Amino acid sequence: MKRLILLCMTGIIAGMLQAQPETPGIIPAPVEWKPAEGIFSLNPSSSITVSNNDPAVLRTAELLARALRGSSGFTIPVRSGDVMTRNTGNILLTVNKENDATLGTEGYRLSIKPVMVSISANSAAGIFYGVQSLLQLMPREVDSRQPLQNVQWNIPGMDIIDYPRFGWRGLMLDVSRHFFTKEEVKAFIDEMVRYKFNLLHWHLTDDEGWRIEIKSYPNLTKKGAWSARRVGTFGNFPAPAPDEPRDYGGFYTQKDIREIVQYASERFVNILPEVDVPGHSLATIASYPELSCTPGADKYVVRSGEKIMNWYSGGFTALVDNTLCPANEKVYTFLDKVFTEIAALFPFEYIHMGGDECAKNFWEKNPEVLALMKREKLKDMHEVQSYFVKRVSKIVGSKGKKMIGWDEILEGGLAPNAAVMSWRGMKGGIEAAKMGHEVVMSPTTYAYLDYMQSDPIVEPPVYASLRLKKAYEFEPVPEGVNPALIKGGQANIWSEQLYNTRHMQYMVWPRALAIAEAVWSPKAARNWNRFAARVEANFDRMDMRSVKYARAMFDPIFNPKKDANGQLLVELSTEVEGLDIYYSWDNSHPDPFYPRYDGPMRVPKDASMLKAVTYRKGRQMGRQIDIPVKELEKRAGIQK
């Protein structure tokens, strides 16, 4: 009996070990892996062999070789054919001659043995994703930008079977509020594919800029791509003076677009272009005022961050009419020509029409819109927008594309073939799926990477927060919804407050890693503590690549409360286990020689500031955060 129990326990432990990822582990976590004997070592004689002449696999092999050459200094030749050199340390890439049903179209098998590494897949895309896993399993120095000496390029033996949970694994980049150059967009693609994202949602137009050359309408980039330069807190800037230079911005020529689309394609990334209409269209109207139905639109200019909307609980109104006129036939002619050019530039099957946050207060008073309502028997302004959305859907469909939009396109009735991207929580996606529409989940509650990620007192100000641990809770398939209608999910990075790529990286990473795991890895494999450990290991790799990231997961968390007597009680915590919190009330800077937090605290008499910092084994892990007692009282609802 004891022997049976011992055998059972051994089996359980072995199963647990097999479920555990390696350290540093792969992000997103693979479906299945098990250790194997021995160690593979890359060496000066190593080479990469592609077992056939598939051009896409050869490109992937060259990308892998380039990464290995750059960090190791080895020559790493790439060969094609079935014959490999006899020395150890080689890498074999093979597209299966017969389909492996387990892997699907993007899965792969990765086998690491002392003699060689082999990656097999049903497609070139699967080979590419296997290569990304291989690179993550190599020592972190593989991400170095220059050759490093005295590195043992070893990988422990293992076998991996891996494939994605969803086909739509996206990141949205807003280049309208602040423009990012062609090379910066390519660098963004380089980072996203490391973690098996395969969809770049490109937000190309908004109130602050039109970023894509449309030859039928040259003013879109001549006027619509430029604003007055501002730095500070977006949304609160004064309106530019009439004679102020409008030289901040930029756009992509159609040649640029083709180059980026090709670059993405070679890395198995589709690009979803978004033209945001009918709202968020101030840059369009500033370029072509006749597309508005509001008198005085010829005086409108591209927004530079000044206030143009009134936001209040439950809604919003516009201070200037930033909408295309749904009753103006010129608008539909305009969109037909725009989408004709866009459809020719982007091979992806979908075009995004936006449809979000469309203020209707100007429509409510417009004679042309009221006449449209009467003529088309539209009951309210939601149905007016639905009329617009359905016409846009037909235009997009006429270009051989499918239309997708933000969940507001549900209001007033949805076009039959439209897909919905649910951003206002999961509700819109659930509603759309129950109506039989395809859905991409992208809820603010888990996937908005422009939100603050630590305590607001140390973060650049944004109106909401999203911590890494919360992002990791993202589950794209809600209860009671047909999973077949959930295409996948994505994270969004809006750029109102992103003035440069360094801050953009800080906001994206590591929270995008949580979304990557949600849309690739099995739901049952989720484990916050193991994920956090893999994220921390990944920071070393990002350091090697000079990619900026947030260490907010290590920051102390403040939870002030009001006790039964109305007095302030302060609790501290952390997202990550295994951290010690040290604090001070005397305005000095705490370190491991200060008091360690071990339970709820009361404020000492006359103290005005609480300072806290996290450590692990004597090493500072998070930022020191200084928070006034008055701020703690305010958060606890204590009025003094």
C-alpha cells in the first residue's frame, strides 16, 4: 500500500513538474512540454538547415541565424535540403509533408536534444513561432546587440508541443494622437512577434491626425497630418494661436505602407487598418470641411490636445462637431474612394471603421440629419449612426473586405456581416456573439495598456488603472457564449500621453505579455505566480535589447481604509509574492534596515508622509513610493 501511495505521489509530482515552465520560461506558455536528457550547445560549427526550399521558412531561418550571429559571433550558415552536417549543435526546420492534426496551422513541435534542435510544423508560420520559443529558451545573452564572449550557449533537453488557442492575437497601436515613424512601427512589430502576436491593429486616423496617404484626397495628409506641438497633459492644452506653426505630426506614404505590410507579412503578422468614422474625424473635416453638416466647419483645425469634448457620467457631448455628416452623400463618395485605396494596400480580410464615441449633439439640431431621419424612418440618433454604419459596411464589402468596428456599431442595429470589437467591457461582445456575429474581445477592464499600471501618485496621469495581475485575468470567452464566434483578443495602446517610443514601450511591456498568454496558452495552464516569474526573467532579455518596461509589478500597493471609529488604517500589499515592504513615516527613505510591514498600520501622531519600498533578499525590486497622509485620508473617504 505504501509502495502504491509512493508511486502515485511520484506520478503527481512528475505531472506537476511537466506542467512547470522552464526558467527563464517561454511567454506565452506552451501547451505541453516535458524534459529530455542532455543539453544542446550552440557552437562555432553550428548551422541551420531548412529541409525544403520554402521561401518563407528560409526567411525565418535567416532571421534566426541573424539573431544567433549577432550575439554569439558564430557564422551560423543557412542551408536547404535533407542533408545536415555531422557535427553537433545544428538546427533543423521542417515543414511536415503530411499534416499533423494536433498542431493546426500555427502550431509546432520543438525537440531539443544534445545532437541537434528540430522544429517541425504544418506551415511556415508554425516554424516561425517555434523559432520564437527556441530563442526564449536560449541564454538571455542571445538578445544582445553585439557579440558576447565566454557565453555557454546551452539549452536543457526538452520536447514541446505547442499551438495557439485563438487565431486573432492582436496589439493595437494608435499613431494618430502621436505619430510613430516607419522604423518605429517595424520595431514594434519585432517586439510583438517575440510573444506570438499575429495581428497589428493600426489606428491610422483620429481628431489629432490622418496618417495614411490617400491619393484621391491629398489634403488629408497636407493638412490633416499636422498639428501644433504640445507637451504635458493631453486634453488640457490651450487651443493653438492662429499663427502658431502646425508642423508636428507626419504620415505614411503608400510606399511606406507597402513596405511595412511586407515587413509584417514576413513575420506572419496581419495588419488591420482603422479609419475611425463617423466620430473622431476632426482631422478629416479640417482637411475637407464639406464632409461636415455644421456651419463654420471651414474654420476647424486638427486637434493639438485642446479640449473638444465634454465628458460626464453616462455620456458626452462635442464642443466642435468632429463627425462626418451621415446625411451628406459626399461623405459616402469620400469613404468609397478612401477604402478603395486602403483595400489595395492591406491584404488582410478586415477593415476597421471605428464607430466609437460618436457625439450626436450637433446631429440633433441639423436640418439635413433630421430630414434623413424622416426619409429613412429612423427613430433616434442611434439609428442614424446605424444607417451610416450599414452604408459603410456595404462600401467595405464592395472592396472584397469584411468590416469590423468598436462595439458602438451595435447601437441602432448592426450590419449583417459586421464583426464587433468589444472595448466597453465584455458586454458588447457578448451581445454581438448572441446575435451570431464574430467578436474580438478587447475590454478596457483587462486590455487597455495606456492605463496607469502602478499607484497614480507615481504614474503619468490617465483616467484609469490596470495592473499586470488584472490584465492576466483576461478571459476572451465569457460564460454562455459560443466559443466559435470569439475570434480572439487584443490589447490596445492609445497614444494621447505617449510622446515617444520609450514611454510607449514602458506602457506596453509587460502587460502585453499577459494578453499574449491569454490568447495563446490553454486556459487551464494559467498560473499567476509562474507567469510572474517568467515575466521577471524576461526583463533581463528586454534589458539586453534596450527595451523599456515597467517594474510596477514590484511596487507597493496602498489600501487605506476607515475603521469603525472613523480613523485611518493603512494596509500594504504587493502583486508579486516573496517581497518584503519597508516603510517610514518620518520623511526619510526606507531600506531593508527600516521597519518591515507586517500588518495594518495607524498613522503616527503628526506624521504627514508614508514612504514604502519593496525588497527581495536585500535587493530593491520596486520603486519607493511617497504618499501624503492627506492623500491616504482622501482615498479612505475621511474628510478633515
